[in-house]
Amino acid sequence: MIIVPGGLKEIAKEEYMETLELQPSATGSRTGLLIPGPRSALRAAAILAVLFTHGCEISTSISVEGKAPPVFRLSGTGSIHEFGVARTDTQDPSRILWSIEAERGGVVEIRRLGPITYGIVPAGFVQKVPAGGARPSPLQDGVRYGAGASTINAWGGDGCYFVMKDGHAIQE
């Protein structure tokens, strides 16, 4: 039995509670405060961890893998409006080889987005470059490329850089 406000109560061992007894009150009754034991503290810590991380934004990151055409995987908590692949060895506007954007100017949540294969427009997107739905230029060995996305509700990250080597994408 432990002393709690309002009198004596019996607490089951499973609750694993500890009591901090306080000084007698002016009326002479004793009061106390329940403090969670290790099991309850662990449960409370897990709940707080979920609450603190649930609302946090995780920056968008992009990884690339596979042989030509490479596959891009995006992760993070935001949404994307556009995704594209460009050469990094020139500032010429033609450096953008392939670009897609969400339909009707919208956004697509990253958590609902599967892998993106270069040159294949995923559901929910339309192709901007090359115009008219033409196939993008094949990626060449030895050329450095960058892939990036415009994001909403999370930092965009730095995109990713890769080189094609023997027909495989090697992320830098």
C-alpha cells in the first residue's frame, strides 16, 4: 500500500510504481505523489520520442542505382513538385536532359512515390523536357550528372551527383 492524495490505495506490482511521501498537511493527513517506475518511464520516453519526431521535417535525399537507365529513390517527409536530371559540365540550357513535374501544378508526397526510372514518367507526373514526350538522350559513360527535385514542406537537400561507368550509375 502507498499513500496517495485522498487516502490509502493498493497498487498492483505490475504497475511498478514508487511513492514519494510528502510532509503531513495542516490537517495531519499524509499526502504523496506517484512517480513512475522504470517500466512506466520507458513507456513515457517512447511516447515522447514519437511525439517529438512525428512533426519534424526530414530533408529530401536522392539516391541513384542500377544500370542504364538508372533508378532514383527519394526519401524525406515533404512533397515534390519537379524532378530532373542534367549534365553538370555545362551551364547551357540544353544541359537539362529530362524533367518531370506533378500533374496540374500539384505536388506528390515523397512517401507515396516509388522509384523513378530515368526516362519513364511515373503516375501523377507529366514530362516537361524533352518537350512533346520525346525520349531523353541516353546517359553517356564518363559524364557527370546531377539529379534534383523541387520540394515543399521539407528542405530540398542537395540532390545527388553520379557518373555513368560501364553502363552503371555510380553515385558520388
